[in-house]
Amino acid sequence: MDLSKRKFKEDFKKMLTEVYSMDISESESTEQFFTLGNLLRSYSSKNWSRTNQQYIEKQKKQAYYFSMEFLLGRMLKSNLLNLGILDTVRNGLQDFGIDLEQLITIEPDPGLGNGGLGRLAACFIDSMATSEIPAHGNGIRFKYGLFKQKFVNGYQVELPENWLQNGNVWETRKMHAAVTVRFYGKVWLEQNAAGVLEPHYSDTQDVLAVPYDSAVIGYDNSTVNTLRLWSAEIPPKDDITDYWSYIHQRNQIESISEVLYPDDSNYEGRLLRLKQEYFFVSAGIQSILRHYKKMHLHMNHLAEKVAIHINDTHPALCVPELMRLLLDEEHMDWDHAWNVTVNVMSYTNHTIMSEALEKWPIDMIRSLLPRIDQIICEIDRRFTMKMSTLFESALVERTRIVEGGNVKMAHLAIIGSHSVNGVAQLHTTILKEKVLHDFFLIYPSKFNNKTNGIAQRRWLMLANEPLRDLIQRKIGNEWETTPTELNMLKAFRDDKDTLHELAQIKQLNKERFAEYIKQTMNLEINTDAIFDVQIKRLHAYKRQLLNLLHILSLYFKIKDDPQADIQPRVFIFGAKAAPSYTYAKQIIKLINSVADLINQDRELENKLKIVFVENYGVSLAEKIIPAADVSEQISLASKEASGTSNMKLMLNGAITLATLDGANVEIRDRVGDQNIMIFGLRENEVYQYYRDGSYHSRNYYERNPVLHRILDALIDGTIPGAEAEGHSIFDSLVQYGDEYFVLRDFDSYAAVQERIDHLYRDTLKWQRMALINIAGAGIFSSDYTVQQYASQIWDVSSKVHPL
Ligand code: 26W
């Protein structure tokens, strides 16, 4: 938008007076932040309503991205950037003596997600608006986001994250768009006068779903889409007979949108979670149908105007819920309703970890959602009947929805969708050949790949302004909307000045990060050291342990020979563990104890440090990633569906140290073997071990003296404070078979780490690798990913054409 500094300053002063009756000298950061937020709302409001109007007038097909999680991060700077007024506002505020960077910290970081899946949804809505795709987000307005993590004596402690405490400037409560969601009760079918079966309900518990809408502002265009998050409330009543039972009921209902479940890739069959899933699914679909009806088209044509995307299985109830509405409210017959439903729905799988696969006890569904239960059973009946004529019965048994007293949500999503995609090439291949092979036999054409992506606006333009400036000076700014243009940077691969500038920028970012660590953790870190970063959820398959064992090997090397020729390193960790995931929490404690041991040892001063940041999340990622030299992507091959921090770190010039897992494979294809550090078992080797059962981790302990010594350190008192954790982790690796092949991959990992040690000493060579990584990262922009979803899955329009 066009905005002069003079106009902005006027607007800002006026808004401050209107909202707070204050002038600038009296105001504090909080008032200034809310004023700026309100001003941005007013700047985008015209385009927001215009965008919606245009969608209606042109009868545009629209896509709705249903996701339990949207891990947005702070929105102030992102909105300023996308409106094109970041510099104007920064300068204008400066004239008032207000520092934008300080103001930004006033905004709470809404942690409405666990990790990769939630952050992906946030990158997607940014990219959809930027690519002018008519698509919106649909989710839950959790009162409490993912817990705040504290370390107490090295242990993770969880605290509530009350992000709404001071209100959320970006949202608008839309009371007129509220809908009712029904739980429990009895349902029966009766013929009406026209002879059609109609469902009747009694004794239901009704919940009012109230939407809160936020603007999703496109970058450098006039598209403003909507993120709609639902809040659960008690429906208004005018005859309250029992006050206390009313209060009790209200609390019970409000608990539905109270808190995000803190589990990542771990399914727990909690009733409240099932309520949450149905709640936002039912509210979202009802609201979509309401909107559709304004176009006065027949429900048979729904799939021509509406696409619904199921982000992992959490919203899989979309399938029976749309069926319910089409059958019961719109009186369609089963076959037409089913045809419409399958054409509307599409589904993304985000994990092959079997413990993540949702299956709900059918009895639980029957009592909570009686009508949905009937519809699921009917879908299952028709599926098994039809498939039995085409496939062997064992296959039909393995693929049916209701089995062993459980409803398998992935099966429901696959059967009810026209498209099923994985999130990286390798992941999709594993789905087709292994995890979902049975379904691939039945529905080969449903399967497709959409490799994940990241929003380069947040992860480069905002997080790393010095790098953005350098790129702009070298190749202009076409890449901002056509990210593969970053390729042009390759022309500078042998340009010493450019490489030196790159090195300087990295150094600056490292110093900034070091300063932050000094301030927040009172820890000094050597900025000449290699900053070696592993930031992601704590999970055994991601193998933070492998990293830690290697750190211990360096520790012994230096202790044995203080003159050892080792490049100084700072190992940076950021990770939350699910509160119920004991093993992951033990690993956190162990890392913290090793950090204490190493960080307090004067002999290791400036050579080795461990920084385990508390409460890792989007805002911390924005500080760490620009400062990273090495990106640790070391999951056991086949286990990480894609990974997305790998892409963010690459885009910021870190060198990837990786197994050939998830999107790492595609990163390697992009930059070539010389510019990435690959190690470890390949996916086929892992499966070979599974087949022949020939991995015996104890042999590695017994036969490898380096490993032997490191593992002994876990149990012989070398690491004070973590005796119990050390023993339990030792046992998991040596005694109980080392499920994720940590010991098997150790040598290969240590060997590439040593190569990194040497490579880093040649600054020009290192920066050349960094440059090639930055140049190759464009293809991993979520702009391309969503453009592919738009054209290949949703069949909705977009501005930029896919690759
Ligand atoms: C019901 C418990 C539960 C909770 C969350 C099961 C599964 C999940 C998510 C699917 C876990 C997740 O976030 N998966 C990650 O998704 C990212 C985005 O596609 C990928 O980059 C990561 O590799 C994958 O682990």
C-alpha cells in the first residue's frame, strides 16, 4: 500500500488518542503496540472485505485448510512487511523515539501448534494469500497454546501459556456467524411426509461455536484471506433453573477450546481431544455450507465451489460430517452425497510413526457423536462390500475403517478423499510402498506428493534482514515473489567479495545471538566457534541423542589432550518434549547435565559449549536460524516425513548435516553432494534390518572403544546430576536394542562431523557452500507448495503458475 511517513505519523497519533486518549509522551510500549495493531487492521480492512466480495461476485471456488494447529508466530512485523510499509513505519516510529524492534516483543507469540505440522499450516496461509489463492484457514482458538517450557534443575517443567491475557489485536469476534455443534444424545430416523428418512435428536448437549477471524494479508498484493478460529461457548439460555449446574455445564463446554494437546506424533485416545476434533470440523463445514448457499447453487455442485483440506487425520471427521449435512439437512441421497464428499475432500499424511496414528474407540464415538457413528459404519459397510468383489478379503480387512472396535482415522480420510499426499518424495514413496501400500493398490491415482515448503518472507526477509539486503544488492528483489530466482546468486559462487560479505553477515548474526544468550542465560559463547544447531521437538527418532554422544566424544578428546586440534563449537539445542513422554524428558535432563559439566569446565572455555534454550518456539527460531553454521537433520532414515527446519536453515546459509531422510534427500539433489554432509543408514538399509532382525546394538558398545567410553560415561558418574537418566538411556541403547540405530550410525556421524571441523577452517570454501545452499533454497518456498496444492488438488485459481 502507499503510505507516506507523514501520513503514518498522523494516523498513529490519531489512533492513540482515539483508543487510549493519550499522546505519545504519555504512552508506553503496550499502548503503542495495540495502537499500531489497530492501525494495521484499519489499513487492511478495505482489501479484506473487497477480497471476500470478489470471491462472492465471481463465484470463485475456495479452498478451506482444516488444521487443528496454526503455529503463527508474532504477526506485527509480518503484517507490516506484507503491507509493504515496514520501513515507513519503522522510520515514523523512530521519529517518535519508539523502537520497532522493542515494540515487537510486546506481542505474545501465539503457540497454537506443536511443531512442524502447525508451522506448515501458518506458512501455507501466508503463501496462499501471497499467491492470490482463494483459500482460508479453519481451526480452534485455543485459550492456552503449547505449554511454556522452563528448566528447573535441568528438568523440563510445563507452565500454562496464556497468550490471550491482554487480548489479541488481530482477531474479530463474529457473533452473527456462530453455529451450533451437537454432542451426545440420542438419534433416530423417521420418515417425513414426503417419505424421506429424517434424523431426530433428543437430549443432546449443544455447544455454540463462535468464530474469531483474522486477516491473512498477501505480500505486495491486495488479497486478504481469512483465518477462522472457533471458540466454544455455552448457548444463550433464558431459563436457568439450576445456577450451579449451569456454571458446571459452561465450564465443561468452554473446556473444548481451552487448551492445545501438547503431543506431537503421539496419539492418546482422550475424549476431550475427540470433542475438539468434531467441534472445529462441524463448525467449519456448517459455516462453509451457509456461505455456499448464498450462491443459490444446488448441493450437487458443491465440489465445483468448495475444496476442503484435511491436515493430518485430526480433522478426518470432515468426511462423515459433510455426509451428515448433505444427507440430513440437504436431503441428498447417499450416492450423490458420497460423490460430492469425495470430490470436496483431500488429505495430507504427515507421519509414518505408528504411535501417531489416530484410532478412536467406536464406543466413544457412538456415545459422543451418535449420528456420526451411524454414518461412519455405513461408509465402512459400503466400502467393504464394494471392495470384497474386487480384492482379497485379507486386504479388505486391513483397509476397512472400523476394525477391532476402533475407527481408524487415516482410513476414513483416505477413503473419503480424492487425493492423498505425503510431504516429501521419500515420504510419499514410503507411503505408497509400505505404510499405505494396501490403499495404493486400491486407489493408485489418489496418491501424490507435495513436498513441504517454508515462507521465505518470515524466514529470510524478516528473520535475516542483513542477508536480505545483500541478496537484494546482488540480484534485485524478483526472488521475493519468485523464489527460484535465488538461483541467480550462483553467479557469485567464486566472487570473493560476496563470499566475504556473507561471512560478515553470519558473524553479525552470531554476535547478535550471543548477546541475546548473554542477556537471557548469562552464558558467554565464542562467536568464532561453529554454531551447530538442532532445533525441533524432542523425539527419539529425531536422535538428539546421537548429537549428544558426539559432543561427549569431543569432550573426551579435549580432556585427553587439551592441545587437540579441534575447531571450537557451540552446540545449540531447542526442543520441547510432550509432558507424558518420559524418555524424551530424560534426554532433556541428560543434555542439560552434560551442558553443566562442559560449560563450567575452564579447560573447555572457548572450545566447547552447549546452549539449550528454554521454551523453543517460532520467535526463538527467528533468532537462532540466521546465526547457524551447521543444521542438524539427523533422524533415522525413513522416520522424518519431511522436516522444515532443514529448509529454513539452508535458506539462511547453514550447511546441512543429514541422513537421507524426508526432504533432506531433495535438498541434496538441489545442492549436490559437495554442498551437504550426508551420513548414516539409508532408508532401504533400515528396512533390511527390520526384515532380518540383525541389528544388535550391544555389539557396537562392546566392539567400539570410543562408543564404549562415551556410553560408560552415562552410568559411571562422569555426568553429575543425571545418574538415573543416564542409566535409563544407557539401557535403551545397549540393553533394549536401540530402536533408532543411534549406535549403528555413530561412526558415520562422527566422521562427517570431523570433515565439517576441517571444512569450516577454509572460510571461502565454507561460504561458497553456504551461498549455493541459499541459492538452491528457492524451490522450497511454500509459495510453490501451495500453488501445487491449488492446481493439482483443489482446482482453485492462483496468480503465479507452478513450476
Ligand atoms: C494425535 C497425535 C499427533 C499429533 C501431531 C499425531 C501427529 C501429529 C503431527 C502429524 C506430527 C507432525 O507435526 N509431523 C511433522 O509434520 C511436518 C510437516 O509436514 C513434517 O515436516 C515433519 O517431518 C513431521 O514430523
